[in-house]
Amino acid sequence: MVSSAVTLRPARAADARQMAAMSRDLIEAGLPWRYHTVHMLRLMADDETIALVAHDHAGVQGFAVMQFGDERAHLVLLGVRPQQQRRGIGHRMVEWLLKSARIAGMASIQLELRADNPGAHRFYLGLGFADVQLLPGYYDGLIAARRMRLLLREPAGGADATG
């Protein structure tokens, strides 16, 4: 079921607190909190970063943050409130970011996700991302991460250029 009442838009400063709380509760649970409100505001202010929210009458229901490099984009954060999951919100946000990455000429999108999150792993596999590497202790030496990548086009320097 797709939640049509939820709209996507660039994040605003007023969204930073909700985004930070969602990051703490949904992504950083059990880890030191890094993406606090001030950090979110810095990301939003960065010209090489897109911060996107899925918003409805009740507020921010999901958010995503992606940073752009020369040829590779990095999906830094993606979170959807548990009661809104499996309604197409995460998929819509990733599709919006994929379109932005293609327009910007990115060769690939890379992300890391907690290895202890099989639901997120299935989600990204379903979007065409492939496993690249398992990173033991990636999150503060406590939790392993899976690095995943989606190839959008061949990188200018060949297959090894996307690292």
C-alpha cells in the first residue's frame, strides 16, 4: 500500500529535530548518537548534500540524506517511522534520490547499513543494490556494516574507480 498523503520535499531547518530523533531511534539505536539536530542542520546546509523528507499533516514520516562526490553519491541516512514502513515511502525517497544522482551524472550510489538489519538489506537488494563488503565493527566497534552499491553507469576511470 502506497501512502499517497505523504509528500516528498527538500528538508527544512524546522525538520532537523524530527530527523535527528528518527536517526537516533531508528538507525543509531544502541550506538552513540551522532546525527543530532546540529549535525542534521550542517548536512542540510552543505551544497553537496540533499536532505529529503517524506511529510504529511502529522510531520516528518521519513527522511533521507545523500552526499554527492565527483562520480559517486553516498546515501548517508534513510529512515521511515515504523508505522509508515512498507507503504512505499522509503522506495519513493530512494527513487527521488536516484533520479537526482542520474541528473548529476553519478556513476554509482554507495551506502552502509547495519549488518543486524535484514529488513533493510532486503529493501536495498530489491532496489538493485548489491553487496560489496562486510565491515566488522564499522559502527563504533560494536556492530558490523554491509557496504552496498548501485551502479548507475560505468565510472570514467573504469570499474575500480568507484572504490
